[in-house]
Amino acid sequence: MTTEATSSLARQLLCAVPQLTDPHFRRSVVFMLEHDERGALGLVVNHPGNNTIEEVTGGLGLRWCGTPRARVRIGGPVEPSRGWIVHDDRSWDPAAQVLMPGLLLTTSLDEVTRAGHQDTGSNGAHVLFMLGFAGWGPQQLESEIAAGGWLPVAIGAGGVSLGWLFDTHADKMWDEALHAIGVDPGRVAGLSSGRAGLA
């Protein structure tokens, strides 16, 4: 799925409005990977799961050297066993996709293993592990935004910084992202159906 920069929300964040009560997306912050006429794909970055990153990487022969007990995040309800790694360390995965300057995407830990980097999360590298993703069909996301279900938040000027994505605690991301665009979460009016995305 390719993206057209003129109308695409790719490489931006979407914040769910308070009225969005679907458990997959309640108070969610979604980093949009793809968005075009065929649909959209994103990763929920602020919903921690039950497993730690150390447990996941250890099972794959990698040693986690980052924040102790850091948890894998639930990226969305689609393909919940599929892993996504957003990070800022090119040496960790030379084949990583560049999302924007300073932000990379790895979709297979095999790439990390082949690169010979057994220590992940070291040397100051920032890493977010997600399992699953959020998906929308053609025009579905546009309809949800028009209904008031989502608010876009830029990464960069007028929004949040790139470092914010890694440094902000998951429990604070939703409130802080909304405040970054001048929105008081308690004053947002929006979606009435309470549902979004593809389950």
C-alpha cells in the first residue's frame, strides 16, 4: 500500500476521542504507517500488553538491554501475533524501513538476528515493540474522522516531538497528545457509535 503525501495521514498520530469506547481503541494513540485510497494501517502505541519485551526477545535468542520489565504494546486487533518494531537504531537492523528521519520500522526479528546484533535496546537506542495492528478499509478511516472519532496529531511542528514517541509513558500519551494540539480531553465532542477500525 503506497501513500500520497498530499492527503495521507501516514507518519502522523491519530488520537481517539473520549466517546470512542471500543476496547481496542479506547483512549488510543495510533501511529499511522499507511493511508491511501485502499485503506489505512496503523499501530496503537499506548496500550501495553501482558508480556515483557524481554520475554519476547528472549524466546527468539535475543537479549533485551533496554528498560527492565518494559512491556510489548498491543498494536491493534488485526493479526495479534504479528510483530512490529519501531526504533531509531539503523545498526540494529540495516534493512529497516525508514518511516521518517530518525524513525525506523523493523517487521522481522530475523533481520536483527542476521545483522548479528544480539543486544537490543542498548547504546541509548529507543525501541517500541508492538503485536498486531489496526486496519481500515477504503474510506473507512475518512468516515470515522468525519464523524468525529479521531483527531490527527502531527509528529513535529504543531504536534509532538519524535522523542516524545519513545520517552512518554504509555499511560500519559493520550492526554499529552491531545494537549499538544490544544485539546482538553474533557471537552471533546465526537463519535456516537463508539466503534472504529477493523477487528
